[in-house]
Amino acid sequence: MLQVLTASAPAIVAVAILASMAGPAVAAPQPAPPNFDSSAVHGNEAEDAIAINPVNSSNIVTMSTLPDVVSGLFEGVSFDGGKTWTRQVIGTGAPLGEICCDQQLAWDRYGNLWMTYLVNTNGNVLVAVSTDGGLSFTKVAEIVPTTPTGSKAPAGATPKRLRPPSNNPNISADQPSISAGPNSVWVSYTSFPSTVVQAFGASVSGLGQFGSFSAPESVPTSSGRGDYGDTSVGPNGQVMVTYQDQTNGQGGSHIYTAVDANGLQPGGFADPLLLAHSRVGGFDYIPAQPDRSVDAEANLAWDRSGGPHNGRVYAIWTQETPNESNNTDIMLQYSDDNGATWTPAVRLNDDHTANSQFNPAIAVDQATGDVAISWYDCRNDLGTGGPGDTDGIPNDDAQIWATYSTDGGVTFAPNFRVSAGTFSAPDAQSFFDYGDYTHAAFQSNLFYPAWSDNSNTAGENPDGTLHQLDLFTARVHIP
């Protein structure tokens, strides 16, 4: 069927042919929406987070890791949809601590902005909250990871956190993720060296009103261990985590999901269930991420909109076909029964190249139930010059592309380009490249992907063009 997208700026202007679950249809190239340089500061910004306030959809908060400094996160706060930003570096010491990395954000329906992160000084998982639109944060929890009795570290298991804790604790956390549901907030992470996935949560009843965080509970270890996961809270307070079981190497991995159907009530997580097999390992090197590498980076998003697909949970992840080909693709599945069964995986990127797509991000608009996905995409870098190639080398320059579904993931709009420029992690001269992940936010028909970009298309990067990376976003109207 045909769908005409509205032409009011900054909407994407197109006539989109929606595709079946066999994958998105291909549409003619369309102009990118206006891009915003959220950071505009010296040095590299990578591993990005973004959130939209459901109480005020013009209130956007972005964050990024600063791999070139000892501690601290960049934060950008906008109250006009990204046109202007209040910029600051947080977490260089008390009260939040010396933040190293792995920050993620989630806004709840009351207007609390939740952040989880790691620090340089210990291996704990920290949680902070903002009640003023992201202008200030208060640390509210610090959880010490545990090691279940009898667990042992798999051979070669390596955490991906930016820096190891300075006091070298026996146990430390990696890649915490956070999600806010109707009346609760949850964080999951991996406890190293056991590589056991654990989670904890708290009740939320209003702006600045929340309970104590629970003790961490472990996903049962009999069905696999892993890292590089994600968390999502469902409409009834149930919690799902996902992760991959291989934390090192390039040979491939299995992706699992596990559900605590009772949330904050007694019960705990059920045994993990296999979602998919990916040929992307824990440290899979591709030309666009030559130093940091990529993983399968499974992500979750639960529909809590109350609409026709309320209760549907989506999972995205990265596949490589064939193994070690650098031909990575973004896959999607969904479940209507809390992850007991899933639809077959479909490829979201509609290019006809063997180039890389990686670091996907997914978000559900809880006002409409629509779902949108963005990712780093090398489809236009054939090494032959032109707007998709900066250096004559194929498959090492990236752009941000996206798609969306208005019918619960049954059909998807043709892929469209979000980033106005083409950028290069190798030119950033940073061992961290773009980082291990990125994120996107979706609220009230407005989709905001976040990414790291050194194209300088906004003209605000103080390091110039094709040097250090700035934190970018764009305002995409999904009709």
C-alpha cells in the first residue's frame, strides 16, 4: 500500500511503499532532515544516549562518553526540540562520581529522567535521576554486582567498559542498560568475571517519588551467560533482558532473552530462551570500527501505548552473512507472548551492497505505538569517491539511516537517510571509534536518533571536518 509522508519541515518528504515482513521496500533517495550538533566541543564524543520527555516532547537530553578525558560525560539539554542546547560536562567527581562510560537514559511517564552509568573508581552500577528536565542529576543508587555460587568465568571473557576500575575489584559490572515502565524503573548489567546477567529495579509513583532499589537478581545461569545486553519494561511491569553469550572473538554468538513476569513482585527471572544465532561475536572488527570492533548489540523495545499492539516487544540485533565478510545487517523480530515465541528475523536495511550496518537503536512511540529503528550504515561507501566516500577506501565511512513501522512491525517504510553528512571513525584518531552502542528516542511522532559524527555538516565542530567526533541528533517527524 502507499503512504504519503507529510511535507511540513522537518519531516522526511517522500512517497513510501511499505514492504512486507520480507524486508523494507526501496525508495528514491530523499533529503536528510535538519541535523543538530548537540555537543560542539573539542575532542571525541562517542557511545551516545538520548531521551525525550513524555511530559514535554520539546525537552531532549543527549549524552556521550568522552574517551579523550579521564572522567566525565558530555550532556546536552534542549527545551526547543534541538534548536538550542545547554551544554555541560557532568560526572568529573562528587556527587555523581568520576564517570567513565556506559551511560544510558530512560524517561518515565511522570517526568523523571533516569540515568545508569559506570565510574572509574569501582566496579559498581550507579543510578541517578533528574526532575528538572536533565539540567541536574542526583545519585540515588549504587549497586554492587555479585557472583552466584559456583559460577566461573568463561575462557576469554572480556568486559567492554572504557576503563577498568582503578582499585581493580574482584567483581565489576559491564554495559548497564535502563528502562522505565508504567510504575517502575529497571537496570540490567553483566557481572564480571562470571559474565552473569543481573537486574534490579524500583517502584515509581510520581515526579521525584520512588522506592528503594531492590537487591540484584541473577538470570539463571543454566541457559547461558553473556554480555552486551539491553532491558525493557512491559505494560504490566514485567521485565525482559537480552544478551549474547559470546563476549569475545569474531566467530559468532547466540542471543537470548529472559523475562521476570512479576517485575518487582516475588518470582525472579525464568530461564533464558534462544532468540537468534548471529555470526557477530563479542569483538567483531569491521572497517568502520577498526579499533573498538562491534558486537551483535541486541536491543529491546516494548509497546506500552495501549494501542492495537500493546504488549508487543521488539528485538533488534546484528547479523553477518557470511561470517567474517563485514557484510553486517540489522535484523528485527517481535513477540506477543512475553518472549515465549518470536516472529522470524527480517532484515531492515534495504541496500543491495555487501557493506556494513551496525550499532542499531530502536524506540517505540508510547503515544502512538509506532516503532522506529536507526543504525550506522556504510552502504554508500563503495570506495569510488562521491558523497558516501571520504578516502577512496570502501566500507569504512558511515552515515545514519532509519526505517519505521506504523502497523506493529508487519511492514516497514523504505530506508531513509538521517545524517546529512558522511563521517569516519578512523579519521577521529580514537581507539574508541563510535563506541559499543548508540540510542534513539521516539515520542509524540518525533523520532530522534543519536550518533557520533565528524562530517561537520552543522558547521559547529570546533575540531573541523573529518577530525574528532561530535554528538549529533536529528528531528524526524513520523506521521
